[in-house]
Amino acid sequence: MKRLIDLYAALFFVLDSVNYDVYYLESKKKRIDDLAISEKSRIAGLWNIHIQCHPYSGFGSIELEPGTVQMVTDDLNASRDPMVLLVRTVAWLSTLDEHLELFHRECLAVNKYDLACSRGRLIAGTGSILRDCVALKLKQAAIPKPVDANYSSMRYAVRHFFLIRPSTFHPVQLRTLRMGDGWGVEEAGALAVGFIPGKLTAEDYDWKVDTSSKPYMFTFAGIRKKRFERHTLRAFRAIIRRKPHIVVLPELYTPVPLQNELMRQMRESAVKEQIEGNSVRFLLTGTFHQERSNNVYNYGRAAQCGFPLYDIYKMKPFIIPSAGACYEGSMKIFEQAEGIEGNSVDKNMIHMLNTAIGRIAVFVCIDFITDAIDKILIDYQVDLVIVMAYTNNPAGGKFQMEARRLGERVRATVMICNNTGSRDKHERAVVFFPGVKRPYISDKYMTVSTIAEMLDLAIVHSVSK
């Protein structure tokens, strides 16, 4: 161990299992209250004396001194039985968590949210104005908060830093999306989101299908639909005139030249309106298949005020089943063999944005509902998930199950901007709020709504059914 945060991480690691479950349940049964109170008081007193000589006050002084490790180790080794050892370990973790408050503030001030440590990575807790906004609305509507079955999770044991074991397959990069000042619960409710969803069908695409072997690999070379680009740009200009904070387009809807034009027009709009570079004009361009170096990617971009922030890649291909299928038109060929989307899967970075309202993550369709991603979203305590999708059931099935799970575990809000794949499907924009039985659903070809407006409609819809 080299730093105080390594000692903190070691204690967290020991407890982050059945050990804290035992502590939590014994505490709930009120069997260890007196012991927990006395040990916390005693250890806090020891620590206060110790830091008079070893202050560990911030960035410049968190290097661990040998006397600190010895003091903690000796105290734990002196425990007379396993329950006392458990209670003391929790008390030491709690005491260090409280002491690291200043270090935590310093980390947030310099946008340092992710710290490597001896046991994995420590993620700085950020709080969530969006979560507080939704919770207030639920309270006003007399709707109980969602109950997390993992109520004894270490997420509820500390406040400032949370230990995670990084995914070896999906590295995570935390970024900062600057939103300006003055964000509170009321302002989070006024956050405006512009959706430009789609209703492209299989016949609207220029298919490329490789039938040389099974399964058949397919990609889209372009969009056949007449006046499609003109229609999309007209809707986009109408959207940005209403000055939303976030604009989202769906999966397999925007070829790269159209993505470039969307960003150009947003930059132009920002210049005309004299918008500062850190203002909230967050654009998710939608995605499309793009050939690059003999690979094909399902590719889109995230941008602020029209300037690129990072690239977005779909990580898991979509599969078109063949067993018992009855298809028409361009998809008839998949009655002969299963189809698999031909996008490459070597781009596995997950980008998350720390913002004034909470932590945001963005995904493309099926990626959102995979087990590996689910664990990462919970570990990082994401507050808002935005999904660019191409599905016939964004308000139900696996999307609904995952949204509800995240609502229970971390009280996340999930927004889906959908390309329905059919003229007969109408769920174009869907928003799941934690604790609200039914989602907000829009069938409009474009819409701008605030968080408060969508949440109110979802609550009314849920209560009236």
C-alpha cells in the first residue's frame, strides 16, 4: 500500500461481499447497535489523534505512512471475536470515508473521477440532481421510491469513493460535459430533450448481404427513401430552434455525411446565438454502417455545440433469426439462413459523462441490454442512460426489464430514441423513470420535451391505468 486510498480500498474490498451483508442484517436486528456506536466513537478518536501528526489533508499528502497501516492492523488484530472484527472494519472504513471528504472535493474540482488503486479502481461519487428531481416528483405524486433488492450493497455504506473491479473487455473512460452554472433540482426538471426518431423499414435500406457462408452477414450501404435527408435536416433545424439541451437521433438512421451536416448546422446555430462552448447542446448524431480499413462499424458521434466529443460504436451485432421465420421483400433471404449484422466488434470503450445533473452513458440498441454492460452501469452508478435504437419494442421486453432493473438498483432514468423498423410501430421516443410504472412514450416524428413534462405524463399514464 502506498496511499491512504489504497488502505481505504483494502477495507472496502474485504467488506464488499457477504461480510457487509452480515453486518447490515445484524444492524437491522439491532444486535450490534451499542457495539457499533462505541467502536465508531473509539476509532474516530484514535484517528483524530493520529492525524495531528499525519494529517493526510489532500492531494499533496495522501502518501501512506507505515505508522498508519500498523495502527489499523494492530487494532483489527486485537478484536476478541469475528463480530467485533467485522464491526471494527466497518468503523475504520467509515472513518476513512469521512476523512477523504476534502480529497473527494479536490478530485471533483479537477474532474478526476477515476483513481487507480491496489484493489481495482475507486470511482468518485458525484451525487445526482436528476435523481433528486425525479425523487421529488415521485414524492409529490405519493409514489414510493423503487426498492433495491441489493439493499445491503456497499453503495449505501459510504459516500465519497466506491471500489469497482474494472471490466477486462469493456474499459470505461470518464469525461466531463460542462453544462454551465446554476443547476438545481428545478433546473434539472427544465432540461429539454429533442428526439428525432425514425420509421425506416427494411425496404428503405440498400442491403449488402454476403451469402457465401452461413450465417449471412449483412450491412446497410445507404438509405433509399426519397427526400429522407431533406426531411431529417428540416426536422433537425426545427428542433434546434427550440433550443433543447440534448438532441438524439436513432440507430441506423444517419449515414456519416448526414452526421457531419448535423454537427455543422449545430455549430452554425451556436455561433449565431453566441452560445459559449460549455453550454449544454449535447448532440447524439444517430448511427449508420461505415466502412473503414476493411471493417464495417455501426458508428455515430457525440458532440457538444456541434464539436465532436467522442466516437460511438455498437459493440454487439444484431441477429436476424431464420428458424420458423416468414419474411418479405429484402428480408426474404433470411428464411434460408440466420442473418448477423456485419459490424466489427473491436471497439469496446464505454464513455461516460460527468455533468452537473449526474453521470450519463450512451449506448446503441442491443448493447444496453447485455449483462456485461448492466454490471458496469450499476458499478458506476449511472444516472441517465441514452439509447439510440432500432427495435420494434422499445417500451417492453428486454428494454423494459433492463430499464426497471437500473431504476431499482441506481435510480437511473433511461431514454430511448427509436427507429421503429415498421410503419405500423409507433413507439418512437420512450423514457423510463425509476419508480414509475409506465414509461413516457411519443409517436411524433420529432419532439422537444422537458424532464418534468415527460415525467408528469408518465406518472399520469401510470396512475390512470
